[in-house]
Amino acid sequence: MRPTPRESSPRRYLMCPPAHFTVTYSINPWMDPTKPVDLPLALAQWEDLRDRYLSLGHTVELLDPDPALPDMVFAANGATVVGGRVLGARFAHPERTAEADAHLAWFRRNGWAEEDLWIPEHVNEGEGDFAVTASWILAGTGFRSSPLSHGEAQEFFGRPVIGLELVDPRYYHLDTALCVLDEAGDEIMYYPGAFSPGSRAVLARLFPGALLATEEDAAALGLNAVSDGRHVLLPQTATGLLAPLRARGFEPVGMDLGELLKGGGSVKCCTQELRP
């Protein structure tokens, strides 16, 4: 019996072209400054992702890249938007600090009112460590975002925030270890080995039917994915996730972002969702 196909919904995304992407420092285990980046290939791979979103009926807004900020391509880290309200980022590493102001400036230029913008007191790296479902905001900590940012997000958005501790440095952000597949249905996939025992127990209690990724697919950054409720865009090398996703009625779409993986990011890292 074939699974019932899922329904997608139009999304609005913010992305930043990798015009100045390079790896000249290392702030996560994926980054190796001795490995050169093929910039034309990185740009072509990013454009393929952008064009795929457009072909699926989504809207893509663009953030201007800054030559002094090579990691701006990872736009998911610059803010979290829920219900049209914007919680800005505060980065853990000085190499990325100025990205937070660039994102807030974009929101101001594009019609957001000051009362809907919040400059955080505590370190949070946007959707890198915040994942939104209908019932909760899942919030990662352990390597980048401060646990104090969880309470700040809860107060600002008025939604319950569930703290999750990451323990494997390869999965330094929540979006490298967990993906929301169906926001309305509170459906996720995740890699248990990235989380502390207590956090694994919380995830098992909240999401007993979650899709559990293998270590191999997690190591391919397969959970750094974006779902519109039907289509799941994910790294094409995470082949072990394809059949389980199809079995649940999703349509996996493999993407090649191998050059951007040199910076520790893939599909989700490049994609900030602007939730109305």
C-alpha cells in the first residue's frame, strides 16, 4: 500500500549568495583552512538550491553578501522568525558577530517594525539552534547557543521552548542533528547520537514516531535539511534517508552542496524561513 502523499505549503526563505565564501578559519570540526574552496562551484550549487525552491513555488528573498563575512551564506544562523516576529542572533565567535547586524538591517529595510525585532542579550545562533513546530520551539545548546537564550526566546515568542543538549562536536548546531519534517504535525527526524541521554529521552517522549537517522546519514549532514511539508531537500549523499522519507509520504530531493559542506553547512544552513 502506497503512503498518502503529503501536501506542501508555500514558504518564504531568506538566503545569501556565497559570493565571498571561503574557509580561512576553523570554528567547527568541518572547517579545514588547508582545503581550498572552489568558489564558482559553491555559487553554482547554491544557485541550484535557490532555483529548486523557486520551482517548488516558494519565495526566496536575498541578503547582500559582505566580503568581510565569508560565512554569511549560512543565512539560517542570522535570526529566528516566528509569527512575523524576529529574534535576532548573537554569535558565539567573533568571526561571525557582524552578521547579526546585517540580518537586522535587512529586516528593517524590508518593512519589519521595531516592536517586532528583538536584539538578544544571550548567545543564540538563529535557526541553527532553534527549530519550530506547531507545539514547541526546540532549542539546541552545548556548543554555540547559551541555555539562557531558551528562556529569552520563550518570553519573546510566547511559545514553550524545549532545551536539547548536543554532545558531539560534529553536530554543533541543532540543525545538523534534527530536522522538522511537518511543522503542523510536530513531525521530525533526528540523530539520537548527537544528544545527551536526557535530551534523547525528551525527544523520544515528545516525538515517539520520529524518523531516526543512522550515524552514516547524520555524518553526511543529512539532517541539515528543509521540508515544505511534502518535499524534503537534503544532501544527496544521505541516501539512507530516502526510502524512510518516501515510506512516510514525503518526496526527498537530493542536493549537492559539497563545497559549502567545507564550512560545516548544507541545505538548512543556507535557508532561513520567514514565518508569517
